[in-house]
Amino acid sequence: MSHSSHILVCRGTACVSGESREVQAEFEKQLQERGLGEQVRVVHTGCFGFCARGPVMVILPQGTMYCEVRVEDVGEIIEKQILGGQTVERLLFKDPVTQEVTEKIDDIDFFKKQVRIALRNCGHINPDDIREYIARDGYKALGTVLAKHSPEEVINILKKSGLRGRGGGGFPTGLKWELTRKSPGEVKYVICNADEGDPGAFMDRSILEGDPHSVLEAMAIAGYAIGADRGFVYVRAEYAIAVERLTTAISQAREMGLLGKGLFETDFEFDIELRLGAGAFVCGEETALITSIEGNRGEPRPKPPFPAQAGLWGRPTLINNVETLANIPAIILNGAEWYAGFGTEKSKGTKVFAIAGKIGNTGLIEVPMGITLREIIYDIGGGIPEGRKFKAAQTGGPSGGCIPADLLDISIEYDTLLEAGSMMGSGGLIVMDDSDCMVDIAKFYLEFTCDESCGKCTPCRVGTKRMLEILERITEGRGTVEDIDLLKELGHGIKEASLCGLGQSAPNPVLSTLKYFEDEYIAHVRDKVCPAGVCKKLSRIRIVPEECKKCGACARVCPVDAIKGSPKEVHEIDPDKCIKCGQCIEKCCFKAIKR
Amino acid sequence: MEQTMSEHDEKLTKLNRVLEQYAGKPGALIPVLHEAQKIYGYLPEEVQYHISQGLGVPLADVYGVVTFYALFTMTPRAEHNIAVCMGTACYVKGAGQLVEKIGGELGLKFGEISEDRRFGLEATRCIGACGMAPVLTVNEEVHGRLNADQMGELLEKYKNTH
């Protein structure tokens, strides 16, 4: 049966929290009631990436994109667009700055500069239906590999493509496969690392939610290439929807004979098991992840031996991240040269970023390597909202560092980011504006790593705690100039002496903010001022006399009666009484109260 | 009392079934603990002991694993568990203010549950809904694009539901 229209409703986590499930159900109900069930098909898809405007949906064949759709809007969309052939203007995308309205998804700036390889199916197919994946050449790469290529040829294709690990390390994928293949051993394993723990990063989650089969297919290809017949996906238990879709995908693949024994009528067999994490950031580190699958506390092991030599249960193990794997079927089908055609000399292909924080279009994007930070933030991300000024972007989460405004034109590559004192990381990109305090941000990340340190090695366990104590001192106004040197010394020591990647990178947020924003640290310790007004004990709230309209709203809301002045009089805050709760700032309609 | 006994038996039967299913499988401890926590809501010592016996894993190892991972808990959960996302995106968009407000209304700090066990407040790691920051979850439901002023209404909704 052919349908004349398709309605694609995003069912990623963000849109679901905006009730996209209810919107989809309402569409189905109303279409049935109007007898349109045969002509219009409603499909739920994975993430479009446009999370800021969720719930989003696209109507095909027109390609019309609607944003922030509510259950109440469903009737109007059916009436106007499906029956009347017109668009519902008020639900179209409106540029927050220019107010310009764009109808078609392909014309929106957010999508125009993107090159979607790892995300090729996200937002296009129903992830709960394996047939939709197959219809877009799904499992064709596995079939091709089994029929035409030797394992060595597969590895060569990957090596030529220049693909590097997308989980943060950036190790060449083809080389990793080759090392695991060459490791002696009868039994080998493939692991997909889906323990995406960086706060602010949701690339892997979106791929698993939107296109789980691409990962499963790539794991089977990996199994063939290295000589393994079993794989594990280690996914965070917090990702409820991703877990659900993976479970469905694995069972559908088994039913269709795409996982299991005798794949594509060859002797090759491969099956995949799902393992849930239990809330430990350190398990994203490959050796800790392996220890966790074995049923133990997720503590890392010293390397070498590398997992490729002795991994899960002591066997050679290939461990790749979700995004890395999602690229592989596309590379096999289109060729290594095609993939290597994107990106730069040393960083080939594309990278998925989760952009969040103080940015207009938060969401998920895939861009060619070598794009500049400015293009990401201003052209795709729509700039900084509320007319504020860009201050820094944090990449690589708690392991990475920040990139300040004068490096906005930096080309996004593995090596350039490292040189700048940050790192590619898994792809989280948090934008900060001038109302964010960099010392506070550094403290935030240190709190995170200090809490997540597994405790196995002393430099990380004790060192991060000491660094955090110093940062607390500084943000509370008890810091000294010597503290800054101590932070640097400790930071370098922890980097060198820690056992695993968590500890080795934990000081990065502090060191990189010190590199670019040392003046903010100095303001905290010497002048006892927080320039951004974030650190409460160092901020002072004042009323700008010229802007005060003498209404008295601030005095009424103040919980400690710190605001003096009767109506018709310019008000004043008593700094000794003020507890800096900020309620008056929110209450003042004239924005006359400032930190 | 009789009913609680039968409830007890029912849970134990479920747990035993899980233990049977995983018996002899390498690396079974963590999946079994996940299942057990689904059955009991938390992992009290007795349950850990039972699992240790069932899988033939030393109790010390079971306890070690339970206390290592943040998602495993040894205290009973509240009826409505409010988990505020403290990921970076939510943090810079004011998750702290949500916590202050909720904490004030319910008289709770992170990790505490109310005396009547109706509400619990906890910080959660990034749930990946950064596009809707700041977010929180109540039980399994995700609420996004929040500000402190909406907290009263949100809590009211759950106060009236069981």
C-alpha cells in the first residue's frame, strides 16, 4: 500500500519529554477518525537533532518542519496541511534573531551546513522497525563484506578511510582492528562502548535511539574482521529509551537471521548481548568497562596489556565507541576514498557534536572536521541568546578544556584542539556566555570528577579532592595568590601520575581555565570579586539608582529585609544584611538590580 | 501481616527465578543486581546475602559492587523520586535554582527522603536531554525547560497522586 503523505514525529528523549508520544497518538487517532489512515502514515523516528525546538516533526513529501508541536495543534495541521495543502505558519521555524520564518527542513541554517554520515538515518527511519533500516541499505555492508572481502581487506578499507575513535581518544580505528586481529587467541570479543557519561553529551544516545541497527551491523562487521563471534553493548542504564530500542533491534535482527549463526549463508556467526551500566562515569574508560562487564567494581587496569591483547576475561577484545561504529557501514558501502574526502589532512570524516548551554539552537549536529568553532556556534547554533557575549566553549566535558573567544576561528580537529589545551572528547560542546564564572565552571567539573574517581589510585582519589578544596576556598573568598600556583602544580602532578584516562584528564578544566582566564582567578583571590557575579560569597548586589523606578517590589520580596527605601524613593541594598539570594533581581521588571 | 508474607514470598520467587536464569553465567552479578533492585526497589543486606549465596559470589564482593555504582541503593526509595539533572548544560541554565526551590518547599537536601516517604530528592548525572535544559525527572517522567517558579505547581501535581 502506498501512502501519499508521511508524518515523521521525533521520539528522542528531549522530544518525548515535550510529549511527542502524545502528539503522535493524537495524529493517529484523528487520522483514523477522518478516514485518512490509509493515505497518511505516522512514523516515529529517532532524534532530528533540533532538540531546542522539540517536539519537532516533518511532513513528507513537502519536507515541512514544525516545531514545538502540542497535542492541541494536531487538528489544525491535519486540516490545513494534509487536507488543505497549506502550512501552519505559527508552528514553522522562526529564527530567534532575524525572525525569519523557514518552511522546509533542508532550508533551515541549522541543517544546511551539516553532513550527516553517522546520523544518516536518525530522523528518517522508525528505529523500531528493522525493515526501514534495510530499505536504506541496512545490513548491505555486512552482506558485501561477507561475500566479497577478506577480513584483511575490511581492515584496509578502514585504515584508508582515516577513521579515528570518536569516543575521545582518537586512536586510528583500522589500526585497532588490525592489532586485535593479529593478537593470538581462539576466542575474541567485540564491545561497543555506549557508556556515554560526559555531562552535556548525547551523541551516542541519539544514535542508539534513532538508528540502533547501524551499530549492531558494524559490530558484526568488526566480529568478522577480527575473528570474534560474540559482542557486548555496554550502555548506561539511565538511557531508558536507548535500552528499549536496542533490545528490540537485537531481537529483530535475530529473527531476520542477521545476527546468530550462518549469516548470509556463510559459516560466520555473531551474536550480541546487552549489558547495562549502573551509574559510574569511570566505566567509560575501556579497561574499567571491561572489569564492569566481568561483574566487578568498575576499576581500571594498568595498560599495557591493552584490551586488544588481553581484554574481556583475558581475551583479545576490540572496543569501539557508538559513533565510530555507526560510521562503518557507510564507509564500507561508499568506499574509503569517499569518507576520507571529508575533513582535513589529519582528521578525516565528520564529527557529531551535542551543542548545549547558552546557545540558540541546542541540539545535535554532524559536521565535517575542520569546520571552525565560529561556524558551529553562530551559523548552525544560531549564536548566543539574550544579546549576551560569547565567553568560552567547553569541549570534551570533564576531561577537556575551554576555548576562549579569541580562538573562535580554530579549526575543529583532534590536534588543533589538543594544542589549544582542550580535546575533541566525545563531542559535548557547552557554550558559556559572560554571565558564567570560569572558576565556578572549573569547580563544577572538579566536583564531578572528584565524585566519580573510583579511588583505586592515590593521585586521582586524593589529588582531585585537594584541588576541589582549593577551588572551594577561592570561590568563597578565602583563596590566596599562592593557591593558583598550587592548583597548577597539583594539576600537572595528577595528570602524570594517575592510572587511567579519568585521572589523567581530570585537571584539564582547571588548567585550561587558568590558561585563558587567569585574570578571573586573580580577581577572586586578590580583589575578592567574582567578575561574573556567580560566586555568591564574592558578589555584591546593587540597585542602579538611575534605573530604579521606585516601585518597591524588590523590598517586598527580600527575605531578610535588606532593601531600604519607601515607595517613591530610590531603593538601596544593605550589603551587610544581603544574603545574595538574587530574588530581587528576578523580581525587578526594570532590570535595575545588578550583581 | 499475612499479606506482607505473601508479598515477601512473591518477591523471593521472582528473585530466585532471576538467579536461576543467570546461574553459571560469567559476569552475572551486575545484571542480577539490576533485576533485584527492580523487584525490591532497593538492595537491603538480606537481598545481597541471598544473591551472594545464589551466585556463589562472596558477600563482600556483592557489597563492594553495590556500593561502587551510583544506581544501586541500600535505602528504600520514596514514592515520588525527584532527580534534578546536574549535567553541565542544566547547571549553566539554572538547575541549582530548581534544587533550592524544591528543597525549600519539601525541606529536603540531596539524597534525603521526606519522613512520610512520599518525596525524595536527588541529583542525577546528565540524562542527555540537554536541549530541554534544565530538566528533572519525577520517577521516570522527564520534565524540561523549567524555571524555579514552576516548581510549586509541579510538586502540587505529584502531591495529589499516589
